[in-house]
Amino acid sequence: MAKDLYNVAVVGATGAVGEKIIQMLEKKAFPINQLKLLASKRSAGNKVMFKNEEVTIEEATPESFNGVDIALFSAGGSVSKQLAPEAVKRGAVVIDNTSAFRMDENVPLVVPEVNEADIKQHNGIIANPNCSTIQMVAALKPIQDSFGLKRVIVSTYQAVSGAGTQAADELENQSKQFLDNNELEASILPVKGEEKHYPIAFNALPQIDVFQDNGYTFEEMKMINETKKIMHADNLSVAATCVRLPFFTSHAESVYVEVGNNDITVEDLWNKLRDAEGIVLEDDPSSQTYPTPLSAANKEEVFVGRVRKDLDQPNGFHLWIVSDNLLKGAAWNTVQIAERLVENKWL
Ligand code: 25A
Ligand code: L14
């Protein structure tokens, strides 16, 4: 049977996530007729290889989307707010990697292993969740389905690449400065546009994205609100503390959950996690087996280890969840949504 082919645009093609999207489209042999690579004026004219052919980066404008079937956005929230409606107006379906539309009730927020069917409800825009949220809900879904889920408390250990290519460059430069006994120059992290910047090299920063009036950061509120939306669980208690650490790739998370009853064992959780789509269980203390940011980098799956029963709370468990923030956390989840969109003919 002949496959339909689609005209696909990548917005933010030169960014940390955009580059990975291009790689995943090629790796997964996504059915592409024409690929348009869009970025800001700064990058227009640069060339990128796709399937052994050169593609020239163009400046993203409303007219760029004429004839585009699927547009994958990863150029920041303000670009999405401005250009995603223009793409939809021209007949494209947008899969958006920014926080611009995630909590809009007319926009499905999707992790295919968790809520694939929500894609069908789209009105032109489908949102890709926050990276830390994606890996957590992917691992919690099989637990929710089998045992119920009442409470989640998460602390994250997040890579610099989530904040873009400039943040990754900053870690590299500061690491050299530190080892050379020079002063550390900080101008990007914790948040590019904010007044104060702190060094990330050999440090830990308890701020990812901007502070909200309630004392939580926006990254923490994204984890709280998006988890409830994706898991269809308005009554789930969720608390988050998000911390940036000095490594380039993969987010790690220490997650405490309370399940629906007191009789569940670690073996019960292992069995469900072992069988779950997209999850790899790496959990054997006797052989020091557990995932780390380096071991998860460049892999598509979500890795889970250190599953323990709480010593005081009979329905409480602790888990360690690690995944590549630019792949399952962003580019792979986006391309996966695009795959499900075309396979199910939900375009
Ligand atoms: O606004 P937000 O939501 O907080 O997002 C902040 C940043 O997070 C990244 C992305 O950074 C974004 O800018 N990001 C987005 N979604 C993400 C996700 N899901 C995510 N990170 C993790 N998970 P980035 O630097 O990796 O990528 C930026 C991309 O967007 C393109 N772009 C910027 N403005 C645009 C635009 N595209 C279209 N129209 C616009 N108006 C950008 O292209 C890049 O592809 P570029 O040509 O501007 O960038 C080329 C090189 O220039 C560097 N650079 C970026 N910003 C500046 C800059 N250099 C100087 N000054 C700048 N202000 C980049 O390093 C890039 O390599
Ligand atoms: O909301 O700075 O998808 O690491 C995730 C990564 C926002 C920035 C999002 C970071 C982005 C965040």
C-alpha cells in the first residue's frame, strides 16, 4: 500500500531541540514529501543535511506555512504564540514544544504512551509537554492504571541543554574557567532574561524558569499542572522542586508516590514497569544497576531504577526516573505524536 507523504516544517531548526527533531524524522523514516527548515533571520541561508541532501534554513514567516501539512515548533513560546496560529490558518497541524498552549483546554497535551487518544480532539494545535513532566508521567502511567495514584512528590536533577544551546555553551565555558582558576562568567542561567545570573559549573541552581507569585518556579508549576492534565487526574496531589545541575544531557528525578492501597509490593511495581511501553527497568542493587544521565543520553526510552517501598507510609514508594531531555523529553515525543497523527489519520 502506498504511504501518504507529508510536507513538514521544523521551526527552530537550529536549536538544541530542532536539531534532534531533524535527526528523529530521518531515523524514523517519517513519510516526508518536502521538509522546510525554519529559524530566525540569524540562521537563514545556513545549510543542514537531511537524508544526504542539503536543506537551506529559511527565516520563519507566516507565508512559510503555505502548503505545509505538519509544523513542529521548538523556537520558544513567543515564536509559537505568533506563528502557530498562522500555520493553522494555512491548513497545517502544529505540534508545539513550548509552554505557549499546553494548558489551553482546546489543545491536547500528549505523551503517546499515556494519552494517545487525546490527539484526536485537536483543533490544529497539539502541545508537547515539558521535558521533566513527560518522563515522569510515562513511568507513572502503568502504576496509575494498575494500582491507582494519590500523591506525587518529585525533585528533579535537570541538564543544561533544556535551556537551549547557549546554556550548554555556558556550562562548557565556565567549566574551563573553573579549572583554570578564572572567574566564572554567567549570563544565561538560571533564566536568560532575568536580572541575576549564577554559575552552573560545579554548582546546583534551585531555579528553572521564572518564579510565580506562589513561590514555585514556572518549571515546577508546569510539572504540577501538566501531570494532572495528561493523566486525566484533577484530584492527584502533585508537588515539585526543580533543580539545574552541571551536566549536558538527560533529566533525573527522585519521585515519591502514594498508590491506591497498602498491599502493593516492589515486585508488583517492577512487573508493571517491565511490561510498559517505552519504559526500561534498570533496578538491581545487588549489581549496582540503576540509570544515570550519561547512561540514558541519546536513548529514546525512559529508564527507572531504585524502586523502594517507603519505610513508614504503607502505600508509599520511591523511584528514580531518568531520560534524555532532548529526545523523549522533546524531539522524540514530538515526532512520536506526528507518527500517531498520521497512522490514525487524525490530521
Ligand atoms: O522562550 P522559551 O519557551 O523559554 O524557550 C527558550 C529556549 O528554549 C529552547 C530554545 O533554545 C528556546 O529559544 N527550547 C524550545 N523548546 C524547547 C524544549 N521543548 C527548548 N529547550 C528544551 N526543550 P535554542 O537556543 O536551543 O533554540 C532556539 C531555536 O529557535 C530559533 N528561533 C529563535 N528566534 C526565532 C527562531 N526561529 C524562528 N523565528 C524566530 N523569531 C533559533 O534559531 C533556534 O533554532 P536562531 O537562528 O535564532 O538561532 C541560531 C543560533 O543562535 C543562537 N542564539 C539563540 N538565541 C540567540 C542566539 N544568539 C544570539 N542571541 C540570541 N538571542 C542559538 O545558540 C542557535 O544556535
Ligand atoms: O517548558 O530551562 O518545555 O530547562 C523545558 C526546559 C522550558 C525551559 C519547556 C529549561 C522548557 C526548560
